[in-house]
Amino acid sequence: MKKLIILIAFAGIAFSARAQYYETSALKKVTEAFTNYYNGGAYRAVYNLFTPAMKDGFPFDKATDYFTDFNKRAGKINSREFVRLEGLYAIYKAQCERGTWTIRLAVDEEREQIFGLYVFPYKDSDLPVIKRNATKLMLPFKGEWDVFWGGDTKEQNYHIIYPDLKNAFDVFIKGSSGKTFKNGGRTNPDYYAFGKELLAPCDGEIVLAVDGIKDNKPGMLNLAYGPGNSVVIRTVNNEYLVLMHFKQFSIAVKQGQQVKQGDLLGLCGNSGNSSEPHLHFHIQNVEEQTIATGVKCYFDGIYVDGALKKDHSILKGEKVRNK
């Protein structure tokens, strides 16, 4: 069954309840409506719960196919249990006619509308636990880059609130002026990172390669598909390396392909949830991002601010390059 992943249109959405660890009245109201409409086969009514941005990214015919497929596999939802909040999503354990499922909902509580939704079979705690990478990694680029987000605190790394992204890095290139661009930064080629080669950090198998997503104009975001053009590599140790925001039509690998460390993956771009050309990189414990947990990432022998460091996890503000 295909998993519905609608990445989020943030503008104008109320997030005040996201710091809480209980089911708010608005969240409960929307979830009950979703459950009742779904159980009654009223898919148009479910669709009408979506925000306009979600409707744009997930048309009614696709939504109908999705809920029909879910119904065939799971049946009606007999009961549901609020589990916790993860970032912008509320997690529910749903007892269905044919098994137990996880339902993840992101709700604009002010407007009482759904802006993120996906479902998958429920698992208690049987996912692999990986605290850090076992595979030796090089940085996935040539030359010296600057770490914009990286580290274990919110000040260093906004990704930490998301279970799958919590150990992610964002890196770009600064020029001699200290800026990431020249000529005013109005076009992507103005940015020093745009079009730079991105490389395989280690040997592995390509398990996902997405190309064809348009590059954004600087300052704009594509929230319909947040990763943009992207590549996922599975290592021999079953770690999943995720690289995002490649340049449109630059992906040089295909799903199922074996790559060696240093092989060209594609070119740095500005696609997906990206406001300027940069590389997003993280490791997760399973391939499916919706149930993944981020893995702490260390690189094997790199230069950090001009000094050689071994087994180093990069931090916000550092300048980094390979040996």
C-alpha cells in the first residue's frame, strides 16, 4: 500500500499546541470527524477536512484511491488511542477490523483542518535501534563547505524536533564576503553551492532516486514534496543515508544501482523545502521515513576549521572538508 506523505504548507497555520503532550480538543474533534467520515465511506467529506494546500498536493481522485485501498487492507476503524505528538504530527494507534494501524495527522487547530496524513501498520518497538553509523563515511562533496544546521540542541539544529531528521545537517558554501551568494542572490546560479557535485559518502545500494522536481526561486519553498530531488543509499550495515535538494535533472544514479564511495550522485540544487541551494544530509534506521528514527552521524577523518579530526559529527558554524 502506498503511504500518503503530504509535506506541510506552513504559512498561516497555527502550531500553538505542538509543544503539548496531550490530545487537544481541536485535535480530538478533527480526528473524530475523520474517523466517522472514513468509516461511513464519505471520502468527499474527509477530503473537505483538508487544507487548500493539501488539496492541491493530493487531488480528490488520488485521495479516494488511497482511502479505498486502506479500507480493503484495514477495514473500518473500531477504536483509536492517542499516543503522542511527534513534531507537527499527532500519533494514533488505531484498532481496525483487520489489524492495528498507526495514523499520523497534522492538524491546523485554528481552522480545524488536516494538512498532513499518512497510515501504516502499527509496530510496537520492533524497528532496529541504531545509535550511530557503523559505516565509515566521507563528506558527500568536494572542497570546503559551511555547516548551517548541525548539532544536538535546538539552537544548533532545528531538525532535532523531528524523529527521523533529528541528527540531520544542512550545509552550503560561503564566499570570501561571508555570504552564500554573489550578484544579489536573486537566481540559483548566484549561489556558490548551486551545481556543485554531490558524492556517495560510502559504498552502498541506491534504494531511492527522485529527479525532475523544479528548482525553487531563492526565497521560495516547494512544500508539496519537501525532499525535492533526492537520493537514499542503503549501506552494508543497513543504514539509510538521505541526501536532499538536488538540482533538477541532475541525478546521476538509479534505484537498484550499486555505488562506490566518491561516486557522483548528482548536483547541488534548490528543490523541495529549500529556500536557497544547499545540501541536506541525514541517516535513518529504516528506509521508510514515516517510521524512521534519525541516526547520529560521524565522518571518518575530515578537516574541521582547518584541523584534522577523526570520527567527528559536524556542528553549526564549522567549515568542513575531506582529507
